[in-house]
Amino acid sequence: MPVFVILIIFAFSFYLFYKVKFYRTKKPMEKQWLSAKSSIALGIFVFFFGLNQLFLFHSTVSLVVGIIFMIVGLASSWAGYKAYKHYLPFAVKESKQG
């Protein structure tokens, strides 16, 4: 489905954007914060990739692989969100200090 392809491309683009920002910054807490954001984007990418597999191919193998990708993507996004919430106050404090 074209909608999933567009969402996959956007998620991967955000992942690359945050990884480039991660390597360009020197502040350690901002690095962790950006890493968490890229983890969320990568999880969303994997989730939509798995969801797209469910609609493209109608076999048992693609069903199992798609469900596994969706579970891994949701878990990665959830872990990234938890890390994002954890590092956000530290990154804000670090940016105010200098």
C-alpha cells in the first residue's frame, strides 16, 4: 500500500536525520537524547515495514515475519520513548549550562 511506503520512507528519513545530529553534537546528554529519538524512528520504521509485509504477501511465512517485525518495532519505539523521557530533563539542563 502506498500509504505504508510513504510512512516507511518518512520514518527512515527521521532515523537518518537524528543519527546525523547524534554524530555532530559534542554534548553527552544531548547524544543520549538524540539516540533515543532515533530509536523511536527506527522502531516506527520496522513496525510499518512489518505491517506492509502483511498486506503485500499472503503467506504464512510473511505473516509470521510481519508480526515479528511489528512486535520488535513497537518494543524499540517504546524503549526509545522511555529513554527519551529519561534524558530530556538532562539534555535541557545541559543546554542551559552552556
